[in-house]
Amino acid sequence: MKNNILKSAFVFVLALTVVSFTSISDKTVNVKDSQITWKGYKVTGQHEGTISLKEGTLTFKDNKLTGGNFVMDMTSLTVTDLEGGMKGKLEGHLKSDDFFGVEKHPTASFKITKVEGKDGKYKVTGALTIKGNTNTNTFDMTVDKNSATAALKIDRSKYDVRYGSTSFFENLQDKAIYDEFDLNVNLKF
């Protein structure tokens, strides 16, 4: 009995020691200094713009990336390659139910579920939710001091973003919009 108590005490002390030397920290992303840009492609060209980050955190254990959560403000979606009426028209269309339906879905989110790598070079896997649809995405992320960068390819057809998609409609010809679009993320924390 005395032996069991001593063993239990030893295990408890060992566990406390390990925990005390393991540094876990959440770093809040500075949403004002961070930037998300997007680029969409169609048969006849492309368009690009920005989306604001509403909130975000990156989790580190012993200075190694282990997780994170992000919320994007879809109402902030802007077009940067057009001006005037054409800019406003495209922004309104992208925010409509044809695309991202921001009235019903004002945010999109990403939760990191798995991280592989070291020395600031990571392969990140997580759950991306757009328009209430969640799918797994994997991409490379580089973390350097107080910043992180990533480039993602997103297949919009997996998120019920159907307008102009040859995955849902036939005979679109030069009106077709490709399913994949780019998100380039530059986080500051």
C-alpha cells in the first residue's frame, strides 16, 4: 500500500514537472495588420480583392505551431481590380446568394486540426467553413517571428458556390468561372 502511494506521488510529481516545462501559448492575430487577398479565375480573365479577418489565434507548444482558429468577415469582401460602378456591381454579386450569401453567412471560419513540420515550415490541415459547408483543406504555412503566411487553393463547388460553375451548369462557354480560387494569407501577431 505504501509502495503504491509512493509510486502515485512520483507519477504526479513527474507529470507536474513535464507540464511546467512545456510552454503552450495562444497568440492573438493582429487583424488590422493582417491581410487576406483572393483571386478568382474565369475563361475570359480574373478578378481579385480582399477579405478582412475578424479574429484569429495561433497556438504554439514550445515555439512549434500546433493549432489555431480564424474567422473571416465575409461582409468585408472587396474587389481591388475594378473601379466605380463595375466594382460595386461585382462586389454586390459576390456577396449575393449566387456566390457567398453574406446576408445569411456573414462569416467564414477555419480551424486547424493537424500540423506537421518544424522550424517554421508547416503542412497545416484544417476545417474551412463557407456558407455553412465545412470541408478539409491542407496547405503549407510559413511562420517567421511574429508573422505567418499561407497560400490556399479553394474549390468553391464544395461550399455550394455554384454561379458560373461547370460543375453544376452546362454550355457556359466563355461565361464559365473556374471552381478553384486563391486565398493568400499574411498574418501578423
